[in-house]
Amino acid sequence: MFLIEKIKKSIFPFYRSVKAKKIFNILNSEKRRQAMFVGGCVRKYILNEKIDDIDIATTLTPNEIIERFENSDVKVKKTGVEHGTLTLIVEDQKFEITTLRKDISTDGRHADVEFTEDWKEDSSRRDFTINAIYLDQNGKIFDPMSGVKDLKNNKIKFIGDPNIRIKEDYLRILRFLRFSIHYQSFEIDNQTQKAIKQNLDGITKLSKERVYSELEKIVKLKNFYEIFKNKFLIEIFKLIFPEFLHLDRIKKFEKLNIMNDIEINTDLIFASMLLDSSNNYKYFFHKYNVSNELKNNLNLYFKLLNEIKLNKDFFVKDLRKSIFFYGRDQIKKIFIINSIANKKKFSLQNNEILSKINNVLVPKFPVTGNDLLKKGVQSGKKVGDTLKKIEKKWIENNFQIKDEEINFLLKKNI
């Protein structure tokens, strides 16, 4: 499957798509080069990774872009026009386009910019060399910062002076962490280490939304556990996120990647790093205003971890009940969280339990509201209340109940 995808990408590269061609035919309607792809889409294209977002850099100003597309069927949204950014929409696909810029002033969070037509000047204000690679509509690379070489050598390198780059936007510290882990760039020079340490306090100036968004991207990395290959990365991560008292548990996720096709998502990672016998994890909720879904899941996992301590049969005799009440996916996750939290090794026995969780049959409750109405139960709230009581009895009887038992319960008027 991977080979097929690789062949598809080489024969049908993203820059040759009908939608991309439509945009570039309008942007580059004059002879001189006025637009090129840049950033993540170029980086991922070179490494044959999946491309999600497409960014375009252009010498055209926002007003000129709007004029060019005025009589086309391409929609233009003013998403960040004050910074020179617009979003072009072709059918269902979005292309973010930004005018070439140079920074006039920065405060560590935002920059005041001025438009330019100088491609090298635009590249010099970007964060890393690997993000300053441009690609024209014919697939020709323009690489003023030697980013291709760094990308192929797994080297994450700030453009120019790391100290200056970081002071322009302190979020670049977290982006450095993310790219270093993702591309396994574990040889970090002293100048970069010094610049990051000197500017750590700048993280507090950033909005919690920006920090949390970058944190999510870090923990979503399939190889997040490889952070342990570099002591400096671990140190910086712990200084920025001291609430993750159990970061060391992430080491075990390397084995999870090859076991039982387990999907490792952010809920599982956050729970593993946060949960223990205390409820200190709730501080994390307030620090970042996390989603209600994540709050609910972490609260559930905390409750189940305590329940597991009191019930040795949770994953054995009571497994079907556990899955019935909480769902197969959640029980699989809580098993992993519990195993990691208790410092257990992932052995064959653990594999067998995961296999049981995946394969155990959980019957569907066989009684419906219509069944009760046919038996003469009054419609309305009475039906729902009666169903709950019959279901409770059904679960207590190991998911079995006979029609006679239902009739008996109804006669007793439960």
C-alpha cells in the first residue's frame, strides 16, 4: 500500500493537481515568478509524507490577489489580511496564500510586517531552514537557506541567530521541540540550546490557546516517545509543562506501536502523563481550557483507575460488564493506562487481555420499549424506568433474562 501511494505521489504530485494549476495559472499570469508553494507542503513533498495544508507565498499584495480572482470561481476569504494572508478555496480545497514579508518589529507573540518582493528576504524571517524551501508550479525548488540538505540530514536549524528567531515568536521553542522529535533531530548545537534556555520565560507571554495547540501537535506525533533520545528535549519539555509528572511513562508507547493495532491518541497520552491517585490532573483543565471531551475522558479514566484497584476482576470476570458500560475502546485505553501506571511490562499475558477486550462478545439488551408496551406497561416515563430495572436484572444475571422473568418483574410492579 505504501509503495502504491509513493508511486501515486511521484506521478501525480500535489503541485500538478487541477485545483493547484487553476490557482497558479491566475497568480502567475505574467511572465515573472509571482507565486510558489512554501513550508510544510514542500517539506512533506520532498520526504513523501502526507500533505494536509497547502501554503503559497506570493509577491502580489492582498488587494492584487483579490483583483486577480475577482472574475473566477475561486472563493477568497480575508483570514489574516492585516498580515498579508488570504485563503483561496477551489471547490472543497483550501490554499492559504501570503504576501512576501519582512518584519519591522516583534514582541515575541506577533510581528508588524511590511510587504516585499524579495524572496530571500521573505525566507530569512522564517523559523527553520526546512520551512524556507519554495517550490514553483513546475516542481522546481528554490532553496535560499539550504533547507533541503538539512531536511535530508534530519537537522532542525534556526535561520540565522537562534536567539533572534526565538525572540520574534516564543512559540518557536515548542515548534523546535516538535520538529526535532518528528524528524529525529537529536544533535542540538550549543548555541541553539543556550538560546532556548535563555528565552523559556517568553512562553508565559503566549496565549494558552497557542501553547495548547502546539502541545497537542507534539503529543500526536507517532514517535513522541523518542523525546527520551535527547536529555535536552526532555528537560525543556518538563520545564514548560511541569504538570506532566509521569512523562517517563511515555517510554512504553514504543511497544504499543507494534501491539494489537492500538491507536494512540491524545487522550491516552495525556492520561498516561497526568493520572495517579491524586486529582492534580484537574489543574491541567484550568491551565489550558481543554475540550469537554478530553475533560470527560480523563475524569472517566481517573474513576476507572480507582475502580480497578478495588475490583481485581475488572478485566477478567467483569470484562463483559465493563465493556457494556463504558465501551470497548475506552476499556482498551484504561487497560493500557493502568498497565503503564503500575509499571507492568507488556508481556504475552497483557497481549492476551487486549485480545480478549477486542474479541469478547457483548450482547445487546434484548428488551425494547415496544416490548413493554405490548405487555401493558403504561407509555411515558414508566417505560424508561421499567427498562432500566429490567436491564439491571439482565446484567446481574450475566446478560441473560427469560420472558417469564420479565413477566414476573412486571407483575411485582417493580
